[in-house]
Amino acid sequence: MKGRSVLISAIILSIIVELVVMVSVYDKIGGERLPFQITRLFFQIICVFLILTSKSNVSLFLPAAFHIVSVLYGLYSNSSTELLRQIFIGYHLLIGPIIYFHDWIESEIGVGISKK
């Protein structure tokens, strides 16, 4: 994991956002959607372990695809306010590609693994 600061930051942000959403939804609606939210969090944690233990692009594709599918789900959701829905769509559209293309982003901004 050393030298993968963009990936680590994106994963941490993703889990923090998921936890905040879980607490917010629980406070607003109650335990009705909690099983769905816990499943989403569990899936993200499994993806984190896959990323940590494997350098395969499949392990990066899963969380990136998860965020893109979340965008598609958000486009057709009527359960939240328009501004909140747009914020989450933007967040998922941004974080998914960041997770998948973290190597390229790190090389472009000059962080992570040192260049020779």
C-alpha cells in the first residue's frame, strides 16, 4: 500500500461517506433501509481487502463499478431531494474513476511511487 496515497484516500473517503449516509438514513427513516446500507458497507469492505491483498485490476474494477452502478441507481431515485441526489451522483462519478485510475493520477500529480 506504500505509495498509493490517492487510492488510500479515495477508499477512506468512500467508507466515511457510506458510514455518514448510514447514520443519516437511520436517523431520518429508521431501521427500514439499514440491511441494504450494511450490505453496501460490507461489499465495500470486501473490496478494500481485495485491493490490499491483490494488485489485480479486477480488485480495482469492483469498487469502481460499484460507484458507477450507484450513479445509475441515483439517476432513477426519487427518494431524496434534488440537490442531495445531484451531490451523490457527482461524488460517485468522481470517486469511481479515481479508484480505478489511481496509478495514472498519482503519476500525473507526482505523488506515490517515486519516478526513476
